Amino acid sequence: MNISSSKEKTKRLAVMAMLTAMVVVLQIVGSYVKFGRFSITPALIPIVVGGILLGPKHGTALGGIFGIIVFIFCVSGVDAGGNMLFLQNPFLTAFVCVVKGAAAGLAPALIYKALNKKNFHLAVLLASAAAPIVNTGLFIAGLSSFFYDTMVAWAGGSDILFYVITGLVGINFIIEFAVNVALSAAVAAIVRAFSSSSKSR
């Protein structure tokens, strides 16, 4: 086996392990910061970094790990809103959690891969912005498709679209989106540093 390729593989495994640990820790911490029924998702940052640095497969895997953690919180009751969904239908709750998480890891990786050679900074910015959009968008889509009656009950008689925008998504999505976009420059710096390190070996 080529020594340089072996070192590169080891380095990538180490990066994946580090990012996985960050996803777990950040999601645990974020689960206790709630605005409304659901918590914020700080774990999206390392998921985006992983998708950009390591590619779509690893981005999807990191997103899937995030989705599994979210589902565990739904089961345990740490996520009260998610627990209500779990008690209604465990399978569909798991499906929504894992699919939205995996997609939130895959989409940034694909966007970066498609745009990187044309405009690096734009690619990182759009990849960073895509994660919260996909994560929240698929969550709402899952609720609308599988738990519509629950959404109506949560809305308490108010217009369902108004409730989704102001009550269900609301400040959670704004914070997640703002943080991801604001940290896109930091993500770009990490990518540059990782790329430079790889080329120097």
C-alpha cells in the first residue's frame, strides 16, 4: 500500500471521528436550548464541514448520526415535541429524524462539489446555508405529511401556515440559518487549512 495514501486515509478517519464527536456534543448541548417546542441545531456546522472536506458520503453519514441522536432525544423525552410524535408513530418519527439529518449532510456536500471550482467562497456560503434550509424544510414536510393532525392541534385554532412560520419554525430556524451563514468564513478557513495540509504531505 502506498504510504502517502495510507496516511491520507488515516487523516480522513481522524477528521471524521473528530467531527462525529463534535456532532454528538453540540447536539446534546443544543437540545437544552429551546425556542418553542423544538431545540436549535448547532451540530449543523460540523456536518457541513464534514461534507465539504470529506465528500457526500461522509456528509450524509454525519447527518445520519445527527438524525439518530435527535430520534434518541424524541424517544427519551429530552425533546418534548419529538416525544409526542414518537408516541404517535415511532417508525415515522425515526424516518423523519434520520432522513432530514442525512439530507442536511448530503445537500451541502453536493452544492460545494458542484460550485467549488467556479467560486470557492460562494460554494462554502451556499453549502453552509443549505444545511438549515434542508433540515427545517424536510422536518416541516415530514410533519405535514405524517403528523398533520398534530400540527393542527399545536396551532390551537390559528392559521396552520402562520403557525408553521411563526410558532413551529420561527426563531429556531432564524438562529440556525444566521449562525451557519455567519460561520461560513470560518468553515472556508478550515477547508483551506485542511487542503493546504493535504497538499504539503
